[in-house]
Amino acid sequence: MKKRALSILIVLSFVLVPFIAVHAAPTVKIGFTYIMSGPFSAYGQFAKQGAKLAIEEVNASGGINGQKIEGFFEDSTGKADVALRAIRKLVYQNKVDMLIGLDSSGVAKTVVPSIEKMQIPMIITHAATPDVTGSVCNKYTFRISLNLAQNVRAATLLAKETGAKKWTTVGPDYAFGHQSWEYFEKYLKDLNPATTFLPKDQVAFPPFKTTDFSAYITKVMSSKPDGVFVSLWGGNLIDFVRQASTMGFFNGDFEVLFSLGAATEVLTALDDKMPEGLWVGTRYWFLANDSAMNKSFVGNYHKKYGVYPSYNAHGAYGAVYAYKAAAEKAKSTEKMAIVKALEGLKMEIPTGMIEFRKGDHQAVTDAHWGKTAASADYPHRILKPIKIFKGQDITPPVSETGCSIVSGK
Amino acid sequence: MEILLLNILNGLSWGMLLFLIAIGLTTVFGVMGVLNFAHGSLFMLGAYLCMQAMQYFDSFWFGLLVGPLCAVVIGVLVEKYLLKKVYNRDVSYQLLLTFAVLLILDDGVRMIWGSGYHIVEPPAILGGIISVAGQDYPVYRFFLIVIGPIIGGLLWSFFHFTKWGKIIRAASFDDIMAEGVGINVPLIYTAVFALGTWLAALGGALSAPQQSLIPSMGEKIIIESFIVVVVGGMGSFPGAFVGALVLGLLESFGTVFAGRMQMAIPYILLAAILLIRPNGLFRKGV
Amino acid sequence: MMNIQKSHSLSGPVLLTILLFIAPLVMPTYWVILLSEILIMGLMAVSFNLLLGYTGLLSFGQGAFFGIGAYSAALMLQAGHENLFLILLAGMLVPLLAALVVGFFSVRLDEIFFAMITLGFGMLFFSIAHSWIDVTGGSDGLPVFALPGLNLFGVVQLTFYAPISMYYLIFVTVLICVCLLRMIVHSPFGLILKAMRENKQRVSYAGGNVRVLRIAAFAISGAFTGLAGVLFCLFNNMATPEFMHWSFSAKPVIMSVIGGTGVFLGPLFGAGVFFILEQIIIQFTENWMFFLGIVLVPIVLFFPEGVFGTLRNKFYKVAGRGLQPPSARGKRQKNEKGTV
């Protein structure tokens, strides 16, 4: 009995294997690493939705060089060692051709050296630390999203316009918050040498786990500034805005700039509790651009998921198309060919035209800022008016980034 | 001067919230000898259930009443079917079991309500601001400052002046003797865990108008309430009160004087107290 | 009887060593990487269990020593030191010193108080790593670009860039450490530790200095944990403050309890079970935390001596010789309680 079953199995496999081999056309494999679990899993969920939409669209219109895309998603949990394990799984187990992802700046910074060792191209879509296209950059790592330096540069252009002279900050007490403030001081000082900044011990850096911001709000308000630059994000930002508005923070005594205030997950959660008329920035704003591509992206995304795309959804979506463009330019999906094709690649993504700079692999991309405004057509605050800062005006020159990529081979 | 006053108020309102969560933890430890890692998750559950009940009844007060009670049901199930089995086991097993409960509750809530942020509005009567020494201050924070001692006081009187309270205290001193004089100790344990759950969930519901709701919100608060309990003395009510006040005020004033080391404040407090008084502020030496 | 026990307890480890030596030659690369991580965390768990299982001290701050080891390696590599032995040695000595200081203050406490004070000290180190940007890189941590090489007798130059060569570096280091730890556990010193776990008054009456002995155990555990941290730094090319966070310190606790604190290799086994469980669950669902919790519950409830320990006890019972498995841990008394 056993023998018979075995022989049937063998025969079957002989019949089936060639059949499968013929019909399973080779695919292009893309590995995605995002935060899928824990406190910040909302970011991973958005990114996954954006990536899936892009993969569906590309596959429906014939794939990349005739090959379909297959997406693999792994959970980084926002921790560097777990993220690296996830990336290694994608590279060694799933044998992906391309990596896309990374939310946390700290994770990106510590994982990047390993990307170089695995010799696989990667497009970062969210992590904003200038260092991954700066001091720790390498020839395999690209970034499609707006980085910290670009966004802060845009903020300082805006800050100069407001005319406020004395600035302070509220930012999360980790590298992102501190770097944001450093860049803000540096750029604004360049633009207007007359500006003053409160010393380190008078600005507010609440630890990341803070839920009660009242002490910091008190501290900032009592220092009587003309302008406050806020780099809090996510849950911190939501808590801060609600507590600050009851304490009279937004009564107009000073200018307030939120570098990540226009993130859709924040606006959705706050709804009408977000005060109107505040300057907020983001890495992508779904209404900033009237291009056909953006309209189709926002339309399809909303139809499929019932919400408007966040910047993280946009980053993942755009990165898939960037890979497609590179593969078509190189007429290959071979890893080194992709790296070469991505260098200097100019293309359109929903947010506008971008260019992956040869020198540091950072995408030169526009920054969007706007004033919060109520709208009957949307479930949350929108931006009105919108200010668009052109990529070339806000991207620091390669010489300033500290990046030196040994290109070529 | 205003800064001093405002920081005292900030410290008090944060401290009183910590106090509510810590008394639940300390009661459960005092009676059952279990350090409940999932206490923060019950806190989180309270906030979510309050939000849900609030949407259902369209009233914050109903949410505050119903939400924590629903959490109690889950707490009782956890005690009856899981915790009961590890009372006599080493503390590391208890920690691991309650950690497993934490994982299940946190991820379960995420599966039900999603990973996005939610907010809860305070009721209109507590939504405004009042002026304190020329500074605007939210009414809801005064409410928190007042409600903490009220609930703490009620519980303290319950334990000291009612028959049931005395029975529970008896069981906490010596469960074998209590069993001997005819007290149903397992029932007492279940009741005490239900009480602890209710306190955690009430803390969550009360903090809901104050902070955004995410499934991991309990993980932030659990370590600080551990610290309050240890600093005050495990199982001690007045200890939890003083510990919460001290920690709340230190963290509030830390924003002014501690600079970059403010995140270390709770741990410095913890280590310092344990070195000076190994059993915490309010507990007799063993 | 003693002989039977010996043969039982040695054949297993020898077989395991041979398996671990051969396995990577036939395994897919990703599994080699996973096995490397299991060995590193296993070393951390086994050295942690020197405290929990043998001395009866539940440390919740082991992550600090793991992190200090990782940072010393990262900083040395950054400064251009590429001597592997020097890095391993420094990665043991610096955590040893830190553990001596922490141990000096902590060991007079017991049970949950010991857990809390070690948690406090661990988080202090975390705060320092998080805030001392100039040295530790702050919250981002330190990326590592170059790995040390190993020059064998001036003839062969070994590098560890390929996953499999990294595996053998980890394998050999962990093997040596585990053998050393086993020698310590079976030495007179190890026996006194166990005696202290059971009754520290008696050890004290018999002339043992409980405090010094405990500090020594804590420092040894810290040093080996630090070495695991060095390996983790080389393996992942990074050192980050996360390694020092209490949630990282909880890992060896979980692994030891899963594997069994009463058996020397139990924690290593627990590390393997934990990683493989996690990998399997992640395959099926994004809600892996939920299902990990669901799986942990029966492990705690039905394996009172840990998975490895309980199965082992069952085996001895079935063998029917009434043998007590070596170093099995007795049921402990209920925790001390407070008053309301």
C-alpha cells in the first residue's frame, strides 16, 4: 500500500513539475520592510497598502519588462536588529531583487552598512535622517522620500516669511528631534542673521514616551518666544496639540510651525480638534498636486482602501514605480544594473518630478506646507493655502551632506 | 512663581493618574503576591472600552462607568483560568504568564480597533479652562487631581472599616490561617484581582481624554507604576500615594532642571530608594 | 548512579555540538543566520541563568551588560582596532566592571526587589546610551562598517563577512563560553551558589560570604552576557540603545523560563524554541504578538520546569530508575507578601 502511494507520487511529480515550470513565469521579487506590529504599525499598514496598489497596477499593465512583480512583506518592528533579520530573510530566503522600506531613522542608519555588504539595491521610503544619504551613505542605498534637511529647509524659508525673531522648539528627545532643531537653527541663521534661538536648556525635548506634555507647554509658553518649531509626530503630536490647545498655546501669541503636522493619520485622529490656520508640513500631501498621475493615485487608493493616502503609502507606491523605471531604463533586473539606472534617474511620481542625485542618492523632491483649514469634502482638516517648495531650492548641495559614494565599477 | 505653581499642578495631575494605576497593582501584589505585568494592558483596555461605550451611549460618564466594568469581566477570566495556576510558582513564571496576557490583550485590541490613533473628548463640563493665579489651566486636570485621592480614600476606608475589607486584609496577611477560619480564599483572590483590574481600567478611562489611544499605551505606564509601587513599598496604600506624588512632581520639575537626563529620573529615584530603604518607603523590614 | 547521570548529561551536549557544527553546511543561508542569532541569545540566556537558576537572583537588567559589550566592540572598531581577541577581551572586561559596580549595590536585595533594582540600573545605562550622543551615537546607535579579521599563525587570514564564516566565529566563541560556564557551575563555587539559592542563611552560618559570592556570580554573568553583546554587534554590524532597554533584558528571562531554569542548557534550548516559534508564527500572520502570547500560556502552565526541563524529567521518570535529574530546581515557596 505504502509503495503504491509512493509510486503514484513519483509519477505525479514527474507529470506536474514540468507543467509548473512552464506556467510559473519568472517574477521580479521586491522585498518590503516596514513596521507591521506594535505602536507604530499604522505606518507599516499604510506603506503596505501603497505598495500593493502599485504592484497591482504595474502587473495589470504588463509588469516590468514583461515580468510580473511579486511582493514580500516583513515586519521590522521598528527595532534595528529585527529589521536586519527581516532584510536578511528577504535577501537570503526569498531571494528578492530589490529592497524597499524602513520607517525609523535609527534603524535605517544602523542597517545601511549591511545593505552594502549584501550588495542589493534599496530605496528608503520614510526614514528621514540626513545621515543615510550623508555620513553613512553607500552606493546601494537610495531614498525617495523627503529627508529631514529638505523639510527643515522649507520650514526655515517659511519661518523667515513670518518675520518672527526669537525661535524655540518642541521636539521628541531622540536624534530626529535634536537634528531637526540643529538644522533649523543653521538654515534660519543663514537666511536671516538677526534671528535668535533659545539656548539648549530652554527649549523642550520631551522623551518619546511622554503622554503628558503640560510641563513642556508651560515651559515653552513662559519663555515668550515669537515662533515655535514643533517636530513632534504621530501620537506625541496628537497629545501635544490637544493639550496645548486647552492651555491656550494657539491663541496667536507666537507663530507655530509643525514639520510633520499634515500627516494624514494625525489629521484623521484629531479631526476638528486640530486648530485652523496653523502652518503644517509633510513629506507628501495628496491634494498638493493636480497632475494626472497624482489624481489617479489618490482616486485608486481611496477607492480601494476608503482613506486618503498618507506620505508613507505614497513613498512605497512611488518606490515601486521608481524600480520599474530603473529596470526599464537598464532593460534588466540585475542588481548592479538597477543601481546604475537609479543613479541620476529623473521620473514622475504622484508628488511631482524627482531626481535621484548621483552624488548622495537622495531624491530631489518638493516639500509641501500649508495652513490647516476645515473642509466639508474631507473627513479631516486639509491644507489651504498650500505652499510648494521646489526640490532644488531645499535640497542641500552634495558637498554639505558629507556623503562620498565610491561609484562605478 | 507661575512656573512653580503650574509645574506643581502638572506633577499632581500626572501623579494622581499614576496613583490610581499603582494602587491596583499594589493591592494585587499585597494580597496575592503576584506582580502583574499585564496591568498596563488592562489600563489600555479600560481606555478603549470607555471609548467604545462612550460612542454607544454618547456620554463620557457612561463610558467611564461601563468601560472599566467590561474590562473587569476580562480580568476575572484571566484570573480564574490563568493566574490561579501560578500562584505557587516562581516569580519569573508569573512574569512570563502575565507577559503573555499582555501580548494577547495588546494585539487583540489592535485587531479589533486597528493600529491608528483614537481620541476621546472630555465631557463639556470638564472641557474648559479656569484661571489659576493668572494662568489658564484645563479643568479636566483639576478633575484628575481631585478624583485620585477620592478613590484612594474610599478604597482605604473599604479595607479598614468594612467586613469585606477586613477579610481581604486577613487573607493578605496569612492565607492559610484565613482559609482555616472559613474564609473562601480563592473567591477573595478573584475579587481582589477584579478590583485591581477595575482600578487599572478606570485609570485608562480617566486618561483617555488626556492622551491618544494606541494599543501599546499600557507599556509606557506599566514600568512607571512598577516604580511607584516599589518606591512606596509593595502592598502599601499610603506608599503608592506618596510614591506617585514624588514621581509625578519629579518628572514635572525634571523638564526644568534635568535637561537631557530627564528620562533617567524614574530609574534614579528607584535605585536611590531601594538603596536607602530596601523595602520601599512604607513597608516594615522583613 | 552518578556515572549513569554523567553519561546522560554528556552524550546530549556532545551530540548537540556535532549537530551545530555540521548543520550550517547543509542548511539554507537564512537558517544559518537564524541559528547564529539563537546561539548568541542562547549564550546570553545561559549566562543569565547562572543568576536565576543557580543563584536564585532574577536580574532584569542583563540588557545593560549586553549593550555595554556591543558598544565597546563598536567603539573599538570605530577607532580602528581590528584585533578580534582584543575586541572579545574588552567586550568581556568592560561589562565585568559595570556588573561589579551594579552587583555591589544590588545583591543585598532579593526576589522582586532585586529584579526592580537591576531594571533601574539597566535603564540608567539605557538613558546614558540614549543621551550621550558624542560617544554612543544617541538614539540612532552606532553603525559598524568594518569587521575584525583573524590571523591564524600568520598564515591564514580569516574574515567574517560571509554569513557562514560569521556563524563559525559565533559557534566557536559560544562553545568555549558555554564550556567555561559549565565548569563554573560544576565547581565548588557553583555548588555554593546553589546552596545560597536554597538557603542563604545557612551558607552564611557555614562561613560563606553571601554578598561577595553573589557579586562574583553577578559579575561573571555580566561578563559572559557582554561577550554575547560583542558577538551580536559583529553579527549585526551595529550597537544600539535598544539592546539595553528593559524589553531586551526580558528576553533571557523568557528564554530561560521556556527552556527550563533547572537545566544547564535549558535556556539555550529556550532561545531556540522562542526563535523558531516566532519565525513560524510570523509566516502565517501579522498579528504574531497575539499568537505568541497564546502559545506562551500553555508553555507556562503545563511545563512547570520549562519545556526542556519538564521533558527531561519525564524521560527520567519513564526510565523508571527514580533518578533525580542533575541540578533540578525544587518548587519554590510562595512569594513573600505585603500588607494592604
